[in-house]
Amino acid sequence: MNTEHIINRFISYAKVYTESDPNNPDFPSTERQWDLAKMLEKELKEMGLKEVTLDDNCYIMATLPSNLDYDVPTVGFIAHIDTSPDFTGKNVKPQLHRNYDGGDILLNEKENIVLSPNYFDDLLQYKGQTIITTDGTTLLGADDKAGITEIVSAMEYLIAHPEIKHGKIRIGFTPDEEVGKGAHLFDVEKFGADWAYTMDGSQVGELEYENFNAAGAKITINGKIVHPGYAKGKMINSMLIANEFVAALPQNEVPEKTSGYEGFFHLHTMSGKVEQTVLQYIIRDHNLDLFNQRKELVQKTADNINKKLGNNLIEVEIKDQYFNMKEKVTPVMHIVDIAEEVMKDLGITPLIKPIRGGTDGSQLSYKGLPCPNIFAGGHNFHGRYEYVPAESIVKATKVVVGIAEKVAQKFQ
């Protein structure tokens, strides 16, 4: 595979501004996502893929027809086109750091932004490789433009090498994954795959079929504003009540103090004045019973404070977002086994572990399309220190090709 060609493809995608918007219910949530969608639609058609469609909701699908004389299951590969609204993805300026020497990487001299292995020790895995970063003022978008690059590059490689036998392959690119809606309008029946893989993981070797159960919680605290000089017995400061609510939840059950299968409450947004404060939480747990207990605890905490205050000043709104795909993937574990075998064939050590988050695959699995997650190669997603080794993108591309080939062999 031509590494430079793949690097250039990734950079061309990374430069396209595709940030999604959690506050817009439309599909897609931002018009800018159409720019990359239309670019991909044109590229896939020119490449020679069949049944290339871009629907009214910005979902792209395409087919690589089988080159076999016997039937095998149809396998899909999926990635998302949007980038996270957590950190700006506008005016991304990718930088190549070739033959990485294991030291600090200066991202931005003017602002003294440094990507250092002293803090991000995963970097040391990639000494001697080409590290792709930004200038430190934006995220990179390897989540998930690396995944798109890998899928498109794998299809291109299979077209160029018809001696590699494979069944029918379907590919799909979704909008709005980063705001939890990527699979909402995905037409599983139209996609027509027996199973699929999202190329949306992190470091080389990741293979995941378990993810968090997830919910979002909006806590609205209503206060009362009066002149502070005459406030005694009258003012109700919603920010102080919010402070009490935050302190009442388990202080060690937060993202920065948990790992593995441990769940958490994550306060990601807080805005307020005396009269009203709004807290936005995400609630996560791999275990469904513990997940439900977490949601109950949020409501109970609000009820207890309301009772103490003698007034229903706190309102709670909780919405489920997605569930653990394990329940849907375990009955068809051969699809995980195939990906694991391919990685081993390529000399990649599989890292089978739970996702401390979610992917389109978690929702798609519950819509009838079992969909484990495979590494895309990037690190430090959603921030200025995001990076991806070019060699990791190439390895993931080879995994896609290998799965296509392996399915043809196993179902012969």
C-alpha cells in the first residue's frame, strides 16, 4: 500500500470543516458536513464503487461487488464524517512529523503548545514513525476521518487487486456521531449487510464489542433574584444549590478517576446566574443494573435537596442515548473472532477491551446490525493534542482488506 497516498487522502479529509452541533435537531446538525459528504460521494463514484448514494440526511452508502462465484455474507464497514464540538475543528492545519524521535513535538511555537511523551506516553510506541498532528489550535479529526480514510483506501486497494477474493462489501459514512445521532436515521435494511465494523477506535489493535450504557441528564435549578442588599430570607441562589447537587454525587465516580468497566457521572457543562443554573451530565456504566441505579441516584439527589428546601427548585430530565452492544454481539461472536484472526495474521496484537464511550455501532447493533469496533489509529481525540501515526492508518486499512478476504475463505 502506498503510505504517502493514504497520508494525502487523510489530510484532504481532515482539512474539511465538519464539526457537528449538539443543539440542532436537524440532520445533519450542521450544513458543513455536506461538504465532505459530497466530496466522498464523488470520490467513491470515480473509484468505481457501485450503488453510491447520498441521501437527504447526509448518509453515504456504497457497494464493492463480490468477485466470488459462491455466496458469502455481506460485510459492512462504517465511519463518521463529523468531528466533535468539544473542541474546534475549523481551519485544521495538519502537520507531519516524520521519523519521530521519541521527544517532545512542538505543535505551535508562537503559543508554546507541545505534545510531550512525558504526559502522553503512548507516543513512545511510535518512535521512528510519521506522526500527524495539527498546529495545536484545533483538533485533528482522526476521529473519525482516519476511519473514513481506511475504508476508502481499502476499497481502492481491493479494486486494484482483483486477485484478492472477497464477497459483497457495503460501506457507510454517517453524520452526527459525535452528538449521539449518527445511527438514528441509518437505514439498516437498505445497507443490507449481515454484520459490520465501525472503524472508530483508538490505538493499534483495539477491538471492542462492549460499550457503556449511556444517558444524558439535564439538571435545571431555579432560584430567585432580588437586590443583594435586601436579600435576607428572599434570595434563592441557584448556583449555590447547584454546588450542593454536584457535591452530593459520588466524588470518585468521575471520568478522571475511573477506568475499565467502572462507570461515572460526568459534569460536562455548567451555566448559571442567581435565578437559574443548568447542569449537563452524561451518565455511563457497562452494567445495565448499575446504569439504572446511577439514573435513579441523580433523581433521588434532586428529590432530597428539594425536600430539604421545601420547594421543587430542581428539575431533572434524563434521556437514554445508547446501550451496551455486548448483548447483540455475543450471539454472533464469530464476527469478533474474524477480526481478531486478521489482526494476528498481520502481526497486530489484538487489544480486546470495553469501549469507555460509544460508537454508531452500539446503536446499530440494537437496530439489527451487529457492529463491533476496530481501531482507527488516533490518540487524544477531541482536543488540541490529537494525533495519529500514518503507519497506524495503513495497518487499519490492511485489517479491512484482511477481513474481506477472511470472510471469503471462511464461508467457502
